[in-house]
Amino acid sequence: MRGKDAFAAGFRKAVEHYRIETTAEIQEIQVTGEWAYAWTHLSVTMTPLQAGPPMQRTGYTLTIFRKQPDGGWVLYRDANLLSSASGGAG
């Protein structure tokens, strides 16, 4: 999925049907000038609100941030390699 609007629409639809729990373990953070990246191990569990087994995805993410003129940081790009770990269809 690409773009802020597509992600927001997909997430809104997901939370209507699932309880979503995540854990993240940061592996590395590097900052160079106006750019930074974080390499993280992520686990996501989606439990249906109605019935059915939880679905779990685990894997690594690479997130790139860009520093704004006001000194704040914003997410610039995000990529993940989450794969099916257990339960449900992948």
C-alpha cells in the first residue's frame, strides 16, 4: 500500500474488525544531518473481534525520518518484511 490516505483507510477498516497489538524492538538507530533511520523487529497480532484465531506477523522494518525546519522529525519512508508467523491465512 502506498500513500498516507491509502494507509489510513486500510487501518480504519482493520480496527473495525480486529484488535491490534504490536511490540517493537529497536535494533539500530542512525542520525546523519537531516536524515535518520531505524531498523526495528516488529510483531503484530490481529485478533478478530467476532470469532476466529489470532493472526500474527513478525519481521523487520526500516523506517526513514527527515528533520523539519522546526526541528521536529517526520516519517519519510517505511518498509517492512513482515511474514506470517502463526494462525489465520497469510
